Amino acid sequence: MKRFLPVMAIALGLSSCLPWDFRYEPKWDYPVYPRSTPFDRFKAARLAEKSPAVVAGAGKADITPPKKKGVYMAGYQSNRRSTGVADPLTARCALVDDGRETVVFVSADLIGLFYDDIADVRRLVSTEHGDAVIATSVHNHEGPDTMGIWGKSPFYTIPVKTGVDPEYQRFLKERMAKCVFDAAESARPATFRAGAAEVPEGISENYRKAGYKENTMTLLEAVDLAGKSIFTLANWPMHVEALDEGNNLISADWAGVMYREFEKNHDGVLVYLQGALGGMIAPRMSKYAPQHEKRRFMETAGRVAAETARRGLDTGAEKIEVKHVVRRQAQVWMPLENEDLVLAQKLGLMSRESYGGAVRTEIDYVEIGPAKFATVPGEPLPAVGFKIKEMLGAKHSFVVGLCMDELGYILPKEYWTDPLFEYERSVSAGPKTADIVTETLRGLIESR
């Protein structure tokens, strides 16, 4: 949500004149399959096995907007519309199933998805088993507006039209569901390796507190019985925005380069899981550099990320035993105390369910053998990410940001009065968010 211009005070003054009675009511208009989906059939077959082996599958789907031109692009400012496509956007997924429990991580090259939209994807996957899907976004600033706050704005201050295209949203959700189906249909017995590697300095920077960031890329790979990689999960934080606001071509930015370079010489699907990128972990590149230098840096950042992932698997990975998958989920009503974001909802820019000044969201805890995953429904600052890693207490810990929701920046309570984080507060749900997330996770981790 970096550099989103909050709705100005004038908009708050005008709010009493606007017709609030058209409040968004979510409507499910997708087909409920009369027969089982491919994922339902996969689950039925697995549950029927008497001695199931642990299996893994992977998939990827092109989610590039079919329109290509004139798409409202996410990040920075309103009115930025695409003039074409530089490279494709994808949704990528990794599935693990132990015969009883299933988890499917789906990562999309998008700015973010709200919980309500992910619930739609789950219903398309399965009305009975859809909660196995855990969806996240890489926080790509060079793709379509999937949140609504970067649409039409006459003066670049007061958005008057959502940037979300309903036709694209429907296309996107169907493609994400298809990605999950492909993963289920490709699932086969697997072994697992986990590792980590340090990302070299000079790629990312913390623009609020220099040097205070997560430099470790954590990795989990599934390998089939023939020795071929099925998927690799790579978890490391950095805003996907090397091309910055001067770009009008749809692109997966440095994450797309990472996929391309890694998969050149490695089997399987690379799935990038964003980390604790908030406040402000971004590419170490001047925003004033010419576009050709930003593109060159984008290529460098993507190649370095891919090389780090390969190095982590080649030199630092160890075989881990995975007998069971654990998945615990908690739905939470998160207070929405940011007046600008409340107004954006009332204006119809952001479409999601709210009740009593709160929005429904979800927090998840997953174990794949000794590898432990915690999801955060927004952009946690490094201090929050480090605290969650400590809570996980595992050698192979994954803190997945922008997962199951995008609630903006998630700041520790002690940052709430620090002038350094004025911008982050302006696009945060509120001061209670970090404590609610960490305490909910603590309960999930300690539950048995």
C-alpha cells in the first residue's frame, strides 16, 4: 500500500453530504458446482486411502489482465493506467497433503487481496474443503488495482471511482482456483528439504531504520520419488516495486525475473511468499533514477533473489521428515480505526464486509513437518516479523505477509507515536492490529 495518497481532509468534510445508504453488501454470484470439483475429488480419494503417503503438488496460472491497456494500476497514485504488458503476471501454488489434512499456499503477483475476495476463491475450489487454501500476494506495484483505491481521481487526492475491474476480479479468481486444481491433479508422493541463505546487501533497504530488516531467505522444497523438484517456497521480504511509479507496463517486476531465472535451471514451480516488508523494506534504488536504470536494477534484484534461493537449496538445505501437516485457522473481526480507510469503504472504493467498525479477516498457523508458517493479514514491520519468528521458535520459520488479507501496515504499539512512521500509520487499520495478530498467532501456536 506504499505511497497511497490518503483521502484528504476535504473528503472527510464532504462525507456528510454523500449517500451512505448504498453500503456494499457482498453477493456470491459464482456457480456452486452441482458436482464435485477436482479438489473435492482429490480430497475424497486421499481420505479413502488406508495408509496414505505424504504428497505434494504444484501449479501456476497466467493472471495477466486480458485487457492489457487502460487497466488501473496499483500503488503510488490514482489515475495510473496501463499502456501494455511487459511480462506476465502469475498465480503460483504449492500443495501438501498427509492423507487427512491439506494445505495449499497460493501466491499471486498482485498488490494485495482482501479476505472477502479470497473467500470467493475458496468457494470456487470447494464448498466443503476450500479452507485448505491459504492465499497471499507478493505486493506487486506494477499490476492491476485489486483493492480499489487507485482508480479515477480528478485531482489525485479524492478518488471518485474504484480501480477494481469486476470482470478481471472474476477472471482472477477462476484462474487462482484452476491453479489449485492443477496442484491437486499433479500431487504425488514427495520428500522435503528445508534451508536458508543470506541475501547479499545492496538489494533491499529499510528506509525508516537503516539495516533493520530480515536478510535471510527461508526455503522449503518438495521433491518427488524420481528426484525432481515439485515446488520451492521462498520467503523473504522486499516490496515488489523496482520499476516504481514511472512505469505503465504491466509487469511482475523483480519477482517475475526471480521466477524466470530460478526455473531456468531448476525443476518445479517457485512460489514466492512475501515477508515482513513494512516500514519500509524496498529495493535499494533511487526513485529519481531513469527508467532504464530501474529496469536494469529489477533484473539484478530478480537474479540475485533466484541465485540466493538456489544457493540455499544447494549448500544449506537439509532433508526434513514430514509425516503430518498441521493447519490451524482463526477468523478475527479486526477494528478498522483509520478514518480514511473507513471513508474509502463508504465511497464504494473498497468492497468488503464490515460490521460494527470492524472487518473480518483470518490468521493461520501451519506446520509441514518441522517447518512452521505464520500468516499475517497485511504488511508487518520488521519488529513484528522478528517477534513472530521468535514465537514460532523453529529452525525453519516462515512469516508470510499480505496473507489472507491486506490490512495495510502492521506496526508495533510503541511505533504508534513515533513521527518516523507517520505515513505507515496513515494506511494502517489501527493501533490494535499488531497485538491482535501476535496474540492470535500465539494461541494458534500453543493450541494442541
